[in-house]
Amino acid sequence: MEETPLTALPLEAQVIEAIQTCYDPEIPVNIYELGLIYDLKVSPEGEVEIKMTLTTPHCPVAGSLPGEVQERVKAVPGVKDVKLELVWDPPWDMSKMSESAKLALGLL
């Protein structure tokens, strides 16, 4: 099967692909599958708004992970601006993880 080039995907799908390259260093699952992205809006003009959380407010990467997400999304061709808001409500818990993340962590 031939692989589709990333740029052939709709902009929102490309943004999700970029987010999926970001990992919490203590958990071997990307932050999208972990359920750390609470809201994602991508306008046709390339404006991206992200609401994300961390597994805990005391997460060791609290100072760096949101900036990493923002930079990776900004690097997606067609993205003009990224507004990222770090939120704590509702608090993250394991129910927010995808089925594949739960499987990868041996929780299923």
C-alpha cells in the first residue's frame, strides 16, 4: 500500500500528526493518545487553538511540553498561528486515554 504524503492530508489531520510526535517522557505513548489534548480547533485560515493538560500539575515537563507542542504545530505547512492554553479542569485521568494507549500500556 502506498503511503499518503503528510501534506496531502487536511490541515487538521496534519496538526494531529504533529501533536502525535510529542511524548510525555515518562510514558511511552504520545500525548494525543494519552488524552492530554482536550480541544483542538483548526480554522481554514490556518489558525490553531489547542487546549491541553498534563497528567499532573507537578509533571516534570510542565515547563517544556506545551512549548514543544506549540512549536511542532507551528512547523506544519499552512499553520499561521498557534494559541495553546494549558488547563487543569477537568483533571486528567486514565479514562481520557484512547483504547490503543491503554493497550500499549497493558491496561486492557
